[in-house]
Amino acid sequence: MTTVDPNRVILVGENPFIRLAETDGAPFSTNASFWRILSCPRGPGHVLYLKSELTEGQWRIWTDNLAMARWLQATVQGMLDPETADPSIPVVDAAFEKEGDPAYCWSERILTPREEIVLTWYEFGDPLLLHTRPHEIPGRRYGVCTVLIPALGARLAIDGVEAKGRPFPREREGRPFSTCALAFNESWTEERAA
């Protein structure tokens, strides 16, 4: 038995997300996908893809590496949420900071000359290790190996104004999960060319 994944690693990093709704089962009023990329074909960096009532229901992007953000839209992020694949979504240059400890509370801060965005996760559950290969899940061209830490508490604020809604508990293959989670040690793969 081999322990080496035969596929090509295209991305290494983190992808915490926040998905808030006002009631359980309602459409997400806030959908945030944050990336801290250590390695990909367009270099390292950070990016936040966000759609919320705080963005007037429109997708917006903040990044410190535009080439990386657009590459993610055309690959993994665009596969995960096809709405984010649109290359006409406006992009804002930003600086990024993190703080906390995933044992109790974690925050990502996005700073521009005109705004401050803070994403915070807390009330963590037991981590799950997820490993899929390319095409193993129908419609998913890429595979992933990641540690998901469900968060039953999360908030997102722009300039101190907090997004409406809250996380809701979910199950993932019989394990407790949430609509919000930290996703650390994340590696994405694609099939090697023949």
C-alpha cells in the first residue's frame, strides 16, 4: 500500500469559512471564504471572498496578491462556489492579520485605507480530517486533504457593523459539524497529466 497521493499538489494553505443565516435552513445571509495561501502557481498571499447584506448582496474580494486571487477564482474557489468564479467581481487591495488560538478563539483582520473587516470563530468542536481525491465527489475536479474545525460561534463585521445571522449545527458523515469552520493544513490536488 502506498502512502503517497499520486495527484499533483496545486495549493497549500488554509481556507476558514463563515456561512451565516437568520434561521436554520434559510439561504446564507453572509457567505465568506477566507484563504491564506502558502503555495500555489501564482504565489503566496491572502484573499477574502465575501457576499453579505454588508456588501449589499454582491460578491466582493479583498487580497494582497491579485494574481493568486484570480487564479483561485478560476480553479478551487470557483469550483467550490461557482458564483465566485466571475472575473468581474471588484477587488480591493488589503493587508491581513491573524490572532488567537484555534483551541478557543480565532480572528482574521482585513485592513484597507477605508475599512476594517474582522472574521471571528469560536465555540469549536472536535476536528475532522477530510481527504478526497480528484473527481471522487461528482462535480469536483480537485481533491483535498484538510483539517476542519467546526465553529458553533462565528461573526463577521465591517467597520464594527456585525453581519446578521448566526452559524447552525450540521453533521458531516455522522460527525458534528457547523456552517462555519476553520480549515487548516489544507492541500488541494489535481490529476497529473498522462
